[in-house]
Amino acid sequence: MQKTIITILITLIFGLNCYSQVPGYMGHRFSVEGGVNILPSFVNAARRYNDSYNDSYNDFDKTYYSSSNNQPKRYSNFSMNFSKSLSINYSIRKGIDANFRINYSKGNYKLKNRSNINNYDNINNTSNKILSELKLRTYHSLDYNLNFKLYLKNYIAPVGNYFLVGIGMIDVMSTTKINYTQSLYSEIKSENSKLVKLSEKFFKINAGFYKKRFLTEKLYLKTGFEFNFIFLGMSDQRFNDFFSYNKQIKTSDLDDLIDKTYRFNIGRHLALENRLNFKIGLGIIL
């Protein structure tokens, strides 16, 4: 009888202990991380403006595109792609973290009128054209991500090296002055400017690999690289870059023309300069 009672107690203790085990390092399931993108982009989106300069721009555009000695500006092959991030992680299984992350970045882009965006008002027989002042324009970007961290074998989340896969939404905003002309039939009717607040959203998927190195029992350093693929829809300039894809997009008014032109330019900029990121950050297990 005594042996039976001892056996039951041992079974209960170990059984309860097994059920009380939760995912996470020493029972800790939450961790918080802050990080930055540490290397410049391998591709500068403005580099394409170096090509076919004399054939692509009229005299008005060249006054903005050229330097003081009347020579075309030359953009480097690389550009800075600095961004900051904050993320919260939660261990949902022994080797898996769910991760919510926000990235913030501020940068510059070019706004260039595109010949394949056709603006014409059939009722009033008028058309608008954005004057391609190829100066730097500032943008602000918020990148919302839902990721899953898949830890390598023999690691317990949130400790160790892991693969990251996820989806996200980029919200990119810019306030800028647009110069444009309005034509009646084939004659220029007027030259005007307009201050506009622009905003676009793009869906993306991402994947990467990261390593962690613990500095203290709970504080760690993480480094890694991450690929991003941004879906631009009909505004995907990559088709035109690599396959000479030039689908005509018709717009009905000036605001629509500005929106479509902005989406083309900022979308291409984000897609090219965010394809590959190298990141470093600090994290703490709570």
C-alpha cells in the first residue's frame, strides 16, 4: 500500500511538472528587440537615370537634372538604406517565435514623369503632364511585419539561430510640390504647381537568417540578413527594367496622374533598395 501511494505521488509530481512546462527559455516567452539596417543598398534606384539621358528628357527637365556645369548628374551604384526597427516576440512552441515588427525609414526618391502613364480628359480635351524635376524628394516609410522565427534543431525559442519568414505592409508617405503643365489640344495652356500629400501601401513577403549571441543571461546581440519582395501590381517597374514591359495606364485627372506617377517611382525605389538588408540589434528576454 505504501509503495502504491509513493508511486502515485511520483506520477502526479512528474505529470504536473510535464504539463506545467511552457515554451520559452526557462519559462520566459516574451522578448523585445531593437535593431537597425547597417549596410547600404547594393543597388541605387536612382542609378537608372544615368542611362539614355539625352534621349529621355526635354530641355526643361535637363535644367533640374544637370549640375551647374550643364553636365548630367551621375548617381552612384550604392545608396544608404538606413532603417530602425522595434519588435515583440512571443514563443508559441519550443522552436517557434511569433514576431510583430515595425520598421521606420526616411529617405529620398526621384519623381519622374512616365510616358506610359497617359493622362487625357476626353470631355474637356485637356491633358496634364508632370514636369520631371529630378531633384531629391523626402519620404517616410512605416513597415509592419508579422513574422515567424523557426529555430534550428537543438535550440529552444527564443535562444539560438533561426530562419525568419513573414509578410508585411509598407505605408510610405511624402509631402512635396509638383510642377505640371496643362494642355488644351496640343497647345500648352498653363504651367502650375501643387503641394500634395502622397501615400501608398505595398504588400510584401520577407525571409532571412539570424544569429544570436548572449551578452548576459537575458541580453543578446542579433545579426543577420533578410530578403524582401515587394508586390507593386501594375506599378511594378521591374518588368520595364528587365523585360521592356511598357503597359499603358490611363488616368482621368491631375490627382490620379500624380498618384499613379508617385506609385511608379516610389514603388520601384522601395523594391530595388530593400531587396537585401543586413541587420544588427539588441534584444532582451522578459
